[in-house]
Amino acid sequence: MKRILIVLSFYCGVTSAQNKDYPIKPVSFTNVKLNDHFWSPRIETNRTVTIPASFARCENTGRVKNFEMAAARSGKFCTKFPFDDTDIYKTIEGASYSMAVHPDARLDAYVDSLITIVGKAQEPDGYLYTARTIDPLHPHPWSGPERWVKENELSHELYNSGHMFEAASAHYLATNKRNFLDIALHNADLLVKTFGPGKRHVAPGHEIVEMGLVRLYRITGKKDYLDLAKFFIDERGHRAYDKTSTDEWKNGMYWQDNLPVIDQNDAEGHAVRAMYLYSGMADVAALTGDKEYITAIDKIWNNMVSKKIYVQGGIGAVPGGERFGADYELPNATAYNETCAAIGDVYWNQRMFLLHGEAKYIDVLEKVLYNGLISGVGLDGQSFFYTNAMQVTNGFTHPALEAGRSGWFECSCCPTNMARFLPSLSGYIYAQKDKDVFVNLFIAGTAALEVEGKKVTFVQRNNYPWDGTLAFDVSPEAPATFALRVRLPGWARAEAIPSGLYSFQNKAATHIGIKLNGRPLNYTIENGYAIINRQWKKGDNIQMDLPMQVKKVVANEALADDHGKIALQRGPIMYCAEWPDNKVSISTIVIPANTTFKPVAEVGLLNGVTVLKGEVLSEGVNGAAAKKVELTAIPYYSWANRGKGEMTVWFPETRTSK
């Protein structure tokens, strides 16, 4: 088991067959033990509430029954979507990550029982897709009359396989059991026999099979899996869509299939599909050295970060198609911001960092993580947002929010995606390249690394994200020379986002103080990291003080909805105003230019938060004068945990005309 835990990582290979890979390697989450007041309770809630609730809902909604009927080759598919199989896969993936750091014999046995059911549903040649297998003569309407004929659009056959590969890989690496892995490999071998040069051609309609095949390649060293992942990516842009149409479904843009991937420059189409495609491209580029892929995803990343991301990290603005809009199309009243897209954005930004080693990717990852991602799960761990709004006024003007948070959805990809993501969070904190150790996220806990053959223990102590005082203890087993690269967050360097899309009103940069063993340290900066290169010994300590002033964020003039408005940020946290905390309608609030805000710790509110308080104006109605009121702003991620009502992220600085 020890060998397995050492290699349990999204990106570290277990075979010598690989001679190329990401130049930077993340430190496996199994080597990082958290003791963090902010994240540890959330991960524990995910373990004790979210994962069990997800399994229960897979049972009581018929998702498990679909597999049982497929095994019997009898019945009628009893849920709505042909990709409902993946909710079981994703929850198994989350459970596997959880068991890797928190062994649970009862959960282990339950997961094995589900894997047995899944295995019985698999057809003899490896095909596994309950929407067809239950009744091949009457498959799901999205599935097409034969295998694969609608894979380029609606069937999700390869999407299901991709999530199965991800889950089976996680389960094998966490438990050292092959029961799920063998099912996945049987299916993957079918794909290798079916698709490729001289065989069937298709650009998968919903990407993730590419990422999953890479995971299997890392475990087995079987190059067929990597080659097939690249084949699927290269198939994009060659289908006979109507390229003159402006309809994204008709011209292929919705599926990222309008152009070959190396010719794509913009983040486009369905946002979750896009994140999985770009993540898969990064994986394949790292393992094959494909520089054209890297050039393309560099351009796409720049387009997204400079023109297509909300201030709290949400992406996919357009409800119709859950997709990216045009450049600067970021309306507030109808913002979509699917939770799955935020999770996919974290996956992609982590990979971009592993390719390039620049802090800007972790800056975006952190923005998404602390804001537009965890807003997707309620504080109770069992209520969710599929979409993450920017503004709710006059009751509910946002059609997707009329029911508030929900325990489940007919399309329940977001809750199960959250269940699989959170247990592996500690794998995003540290990374390593030879004698360089990167500290990317400020999450308290203990990490065990090995640098130049010497064991090194890192301990983080902090009260982040509420306090900017960070302490790092560095203790090698014997004196060791290496460079510690500590990220200097963009928000602490007067950069709201690594583009001109958003900026702080006060752009003055503040020096970030660092002390080594109690003495001020002069450090160099490279790619957004403070570099401390020295011989380390037991007991060495670093203290870093990040400025935690409340900052007013303004948007690029091209964002029409945000003209004359500000948003509020402190540290990595974006804020909003919500109805329970304010005595006036949120839609009447105006924040004058001279308003200052005071951070106030509220340990009994929303599981403990720091709120912002300041004197603002409430616009009068029907000609009445504006009045001074106190505004209380809460962290954006925490809204909608106390019922339904008004909320906004952006506030006007001047009164509107009446």
C-alpha cells in the first residue's frame, strides 16, 4: 500500500515507459495531511455527508437500478440522461480519494459491491453503457440505433467511459485492487479496437475520455491509450458542419469541433466540455511533446482570462448551451457559471502551471477555488447549485434559481463532480521540479517531500483566507540545498486577475514582507514566486505577511453590465450582499467612492466568516431621498445558505437616474 500511496497523484506516472511528462510534478495529496480550519471541515463534510448522500441518491433515483437492469439485459432505462451512469463513477472516484487518506472498511465494502454491479452490466466485448445495454432494440433517444453513431453529439458513450477510467484509476491507486481497473481496461481495449486510423473516426461530443485514457496510460504504460487520446483530440474540426451558420450547434463550435484544435484561439462552446478538452490537450502535450497543442491552449487561456471569466471565477456565461459567449459577454442577471465548469477550470489551470511554472495559473485557480467553485455546494454538504448567479433581484429574476439550492438535479453532474474533487484538494498545494519546491496554496497542514534523495517535512500554519500572516516550517532530515518558491498572490501584488479584465481601484503595489528565522529577507521574484534558495536545516521557519486590505474591483469598460460599478475583495475572497444581513433591498444599495469597509470576524455566522461592513446609501424610490445605511457583505461562496432572496456582487458607485 505504501508504494501505491507514494504515486497516487493526478500526474505522476507508475511506469518507466514514459520518457516525457510535465516538467513540474504535483506533490500527491496522500503526502499532505491537512489541519486547516477552512478546508478540513469541508473535506470532512464531503466524506461524511456529501459522498454518502450521493450514493444514496444514485440508489433512490434509479442510477444503480440501470446497471442492474443492464446486467439482466431486461427492463427500461429509468433515469433521464444517458450519462447518468457517470454519477456512480464520480462518487466512487471521490470515495476512493477519501479512503486513500481516511481508510473506511464499510465504505470500501460498499464501493466493491457497486463495482460488482457495474461489472455485471458490461457486455462481453467490454462495452459498458446502460442506456443501450438494457434494451438494445429500444435505446435512449440520444443514443442512436447503433453503437457510436451519435457519439459526436448526444450519446455520451465515450464521456461515460472517460469518467469510468478516471474513477477506476483512482480506485486502483487508492486500494491496490484491480476489480474496477480491469473493467475499465476491458472497455478501453474495446475503444482501441474500434477507433483510430483506418477504423472508426469521431470527435467525442462531450470530452473527458481523453483525460481518462491518459490516466490508464500512466498506470499501464500501454501506449495505445495515449495514442487514442491524441487521436480523439486531433479528430476535432474535420466534421462537415455548416461553417457559415452562426448557430453553435450547427457550426460545431458548441462541441469545440468547428476547427482543428491547433487552429483554435478562443474559449468556446459548452464550458465543461471545453475545460475537459483543454485539460486533455495539456496532458497529451506533456506526454508527447506536442508544442502545437501548447501554443493553442496558451492562446485559449489568454482569451478566457482576458475576456470570458466572471470576477468570482465563474465561466460559461450563456444559459442556452451552458456555454461561453462572445468576447466580453458577461451579463450579471443571467450569468450561468456551471459548478462543473469551475471544477474543470481548476483541473486545467493546474495543468497549465505544471507545463509553464507561472504563478498566474494558480492565481486563477485560487480565485475559482475560493469563490465560484465552493459556492456550488451548501454549507450542509448536501445542497447544491448547478449554476452560480451574480445577481438576484426582486425575488428571483434568475430562472435557474427559483428553487434555491437543491439536493439533486435530473442532470446531477455538479454534486457528484464536487464529491470527487474535494478529497484530492491537498494535491494542489505543493509541486516540485528537481531541486525547486513550489508552495502554491496556503492551506495549513504537513507535507512530506523528498528533495535530492533527502526527506523534507513542510508545515504550514495560518488562518487563511481571513488572515494574511503565513508561517512555514521547513525541516529536512539532514541539511539540504534547494529553492523554495512561494507564490506571491496576484491579489497581493495589486493584480485582480492576470489580464486587464478586472483591476483594483487602488493599483499601488504593497511590498510583501518575508522573514527567515525571524529576520527580514531580501528575496528575488520570478514568474510570480518569491525564491528562497539556501541550505535548509531542521527548525528553519519562514513568515510571510500578505496585505489584507479591502479592495474595490472595477471591470474593463467592455463589460457593459459593470459600468460605474465596483465589486469587493479581501484576500482571495470575493464578497456579495445578501438579503438576510441588510435592512434594505439589495438592489437599492449604492457605494459612494469615499466608502471604506471594515473587516469583522463573525465566528457564529455561516460556519465562521469575515464580513465587510461600511456606510453606504440606499436609493430612495418615487423621488424619495437616499438614506445612509450600513452594508454587510458576506463571502460570495456562502450565499444562499439561509433561504431565498436578493443578492448581488456588483454595486453602483453613483445613484441611478429616476
